[in-house]
Amino acid sequence: MSRLLADSTTRQMVLGSALLLVAFLAAWQWAPGLFGIPPFIIPSASTVWERFLEMMARDRLLFHTGITAMQVGVGFLLGVLLGIVCGFALGMSPSAEFVLSPYILALQIAPKVAFAPLFIIWFGYTVYPKILVCVLIVFFPVMINVLGAVRALDPDVVRLARSFTANRLQVFWKIEFPAAMPPLFAGLRIAATLAVIGVLVGELVGGNIGLGYLLAFGEGAGDTAGVFVTIIMLTLIGIALYGIVVAVEKRVLHYLPARARLNT
């Protein structure tokens, strides 16, 4: 019975989301004309669709989307790995946290846009500056969540494991690592929404390929519809990455209730 109720609720939510999308597209199509908004300010949905087809045929839209998606994926993975390692290292070593946390905080406070020109000077107009900016943006939320989880771990649990002759690696693998999983995936959700921004910043500052390049080109040419197409493609990349994180979270944290996963 509960299974049927859950399926019915899911269908209602999907239907509600689909109706909301239809309403949004209808408003986008006809509202600008009704309110006298010129197309160079807000083009209609059909105009954006036509521009999308043109960009697919003439502007290599899929190629530029693939380049940006690749950079987002690589930057996200590297930032996550770095955040996990630093989070566990600082959480398990209070002295290291005391020494390094001011510098990590300063790195986070510094505007990431300011690093993009510096990375371009160092590495040229390659994929590396975009990936590095993405890594910087992704790193901090992952590191903070892992660090907080390690800090919040009950020390009595660790002492109990040690009393049963568990070594340091066993304590980490059996207690600390599983305890950090829910906060880690909360950080991954945040990082997934920021990864696209990091790559876009790098492409806008110094890119000759990628969606950031198309965005800058469209802005310079006054191509509002093209800018809308580029923004939509960037949004789709972010949604896809976020969906992957949610799917992996459901597989890894399958032992938690769905509400508990959403509240992490």
C-alpha cells in the first residue's frame, strides 16, 4: 500500500513539474509580445529554438558544449578529490588545521575571477586555466563538509574501536569515512552547482573554445537569442552533473531514508 502511495505521489510531482514547464514556455513565448518587450531584450521561445538549430548547424554548438562539459567534469573530480583529502587531513590533525586553515580561508575569500588571468599568464589559452578555476571553486565546500563531519565524530566511538585493537586505517575506513559520507554528498551537491561557474569564468576571461567563448561572442554581436541558447546549454550541463551526484548518493547512501538524504 505504501508503495502505491509513493508511486502516486511521484507521478503527481512529475506531472506538476511538467505543467510548470509548459506554463513557463507559454509565458516565454507570448509574454514579451504582450508587454511590448522587443526581441533584442527578451526573444521568444520559438526564436531561441530557431537560433539553437542555427548554432547546431553553423556554430558547432555541440563541440563547444562538449569542451565545456569535459572541463567541468575534470575540474569537478579534481576539486572533489582535493577537498576530500584536505578535509580528512585537517580533521584528523588539529595542528595541521590550525596552521593551514588561515591560508585556505584566504584562498577561498579571494575572488576566483582574479585568478583566471593569472592562470592564463602561466598556462596560456589552454584548458588548464578553466579547470584550475573550477577546482578552486569546487574544493572549499567539499573540504568544509568533510572537515565538519570528522570534527563532529564522537571520540568515544573511536576510543571504543581502539579498545578492540582497531588500527588507524581500520578506524578511518570503518568509522570516520562512513560518518563523513552524508555531509560529503551535501558538499558535492553544492560543488556540482558551482563547477559550471568556475569553468565559465575561465572561458569568459580567456577562452577561444567552449560555451563561455560563444557567450562572449554573442554578447559582443548583440545576439540575444544566441546568449539565451548558451545559457540554456550551461544550465543543462549543471543539471546533468547534479543529477549524477544525486544518483550516486542514492546508491551509496541507500541505507538512509530519502528524507534524511535530502536534509544532509
